[in-house]
Amino acid sequence: MRKSKELVYKRDNINDNMFVALLLELAKSKQEYHDNGPNAYQITSLVKFALHEIDFGWGKPTKVSIANGLNNKLAILMGNQSGGLDAFVTLTEHDMSVFERDTELLEFASIVPSC
């Protein structure tokens, strides 16, 4: 038992673990794909989730938002308290400047820049 215990402590648990090695390789290939891959965008919707109705004991929230720092090329749709729709869009700086000046978009939406 002592010999087995010593082997565990001597083993390189990162490089000798096939599962961890596979996860690291997937993370690396995903980043390479994201950086060099096709011009693909992810869109998801939280409209059916009544996030404005959740009460954690302090009352219903006055505003529901998404945290900053999301990946680029992502749009999340959420309902708001007035019955409208909020779209949280993250793009590269260049793509965002084009997106914010799109005249067709501005006919139906108002831009609210994030901090």
C-alpha cells in the first residue's frame, strides 16, 4: 500500500491523466477554431424564462442583465419588464461599430451601450 501511495504522489496528475489531457486539447482547438474559424455567431434566447419575476426575498428585480466579458460573436435575447425584448450583443470592436450604424437595425431598435 505504501508503494502505491508513493506512486500517486510522484505521478504527474495533469500530463498522465488522459481525461485532463483531452479537455486541454479540446479547449486549445476550440480557441484556435474561434480565432481562425468561419464567421459564425451564436444566438440564444432567455425570453421564456421569467427572470423579472424571480424574488430572492428582496422583491422582484428592477433590471436583469448579463455580465460583461462574454465571448465575441454572441447574442442573448431576454424579455424586459415593459414587455419588449432586450438583445445583449457582443462583437469584435470592428463588427460592433458596423452593427451600431446599421440603418435597418436602428429603425426597430435603440442602442444602449454598455460600460
